[in-house]
Amino acid sequence: MLKTLIKPSAKRLLDIIYPPHCISCGDSVSQNGTICAHCWGDINFITDPQCYICGFPFDFEALEGSVCAGCTKNPPRFAKARSVFLYDDASRKMITSFKYNDRIENRAAYARWMARVGADMIREADFIIPVPLHFFKLLIRKYNQAALLSHELAKIVDKKVLARAIIRKKYTKTQAAFSHKGRFKNIGGAFKINPKYQQILHGKKILLVDDVITTGATADECAKVLLKAGVERVELLTLAKTLY
């Protein structure tokens, strides 16, 4: 964070004093906000073919627009979701450090990756909205990682962030503690639209941002209240995606 406040010449000096480190493993690299060659090879970046709706990566050739079995059976309320890489052993340290351990200095690099992956969705979006945290959870964690990603992304793509458009009105237990079905039940009714944004949202296309998508239950609940408020379309962009 200190380097963002210092002129380029001073940054070069800091790079000598504090050499850049790999975002993932901490080994030395040539530039801040990058990953070493070894870690780059281990991270499973998501590319086509993938489910048109949720972005689930197919391990076989598929026609453009193909939809996975899960989305065919239970279509989510968001129209499309895309993620940069899989949440697995190779990427877990990056995500958990960013989410729980105050390692927010790499948020700009994460946002650059997300901007490339979500370019088409970003182009069509009127506003960016982060998935909100409940007030008490925000006090404990001190920051909302989805909001940090949203603001960094907005700097790159020149879009406005409506960080307070959705309110998390219900304190819920951590989703990781529940089964697939249990996550939808746990998060049900947790969100509402901030009345101040009701008119602003009507008829707009929204890019919802979060750090990780697992079952999609949280994003689906956010999309539910957005669509009810008159939003035309909701799409989701995340840094990582788990596989079930």
C-alpha cells in the first residue's frame, strides 16, 4: 500500500530495498503483483470450454453456449458468471490470505486479472456492485474483500461502484459449514436493496463482484433482490471458483 503513495523513482528504490515477491509463494519475481513461473504453472486458470451460465469448466469439447447439468436443472438468477481460476490447493493461500489475513496489497493485480476475464460483461454493465458483508462481520474482518476488488476493478474499467446498493440485513453462519442445499437455506432472505438506490438500479445491468463462487447461493440471493428491484440483468465476476 505504501508504494501506491510514492513516485515511480522512489518505487524503484523501494524495489531494491524490498524486492518484489510472488503473490502466491513469496519467492522473488521481477515485478510486484506478479506470480513466479512455478506458481503460474500450478494455478488452474479457467478457459473455454465452460458452462455459458456459471463458468463451470468442461473437460471435453463443447459447443459455444453449452450449459452444465447443474444450471440446466436449477438455473441461477444471475445470467452469467465468470472466474479467473479454480479455488484449489494451488490458489488457496492467495485467497485465504487476502480474505482473512489482511493481505490486501495484491488487490490491484487480482482486479487486472478479473478485468481481462470479465471484459465482455464489464463492457455491458452500468454499475459494479460488491457482495456485501454483514455489519458485525465487517467489524471483525475490518474490510470487505469484494468491495476492495470492485473499487480496484472500477479504476481499470472506468465504471461506478455502488458499494451500498445491497444491504446484508441478516447475520448468517459461514457458508463453508453447510451442504450445497444448506447454503441456499442459510443465505435465504439475507439481503435487501438500499431504498436510496431503488430508482438508480431500475432498468440497469449490474456486474456483481465477489472473491469466490462455490454453489452460487450468495450471488443468487443478491441477484434475486436486484431483479426484484427492477434491474434488467445481473452477471457475476469472481476471482476464484470451487468445483463440486
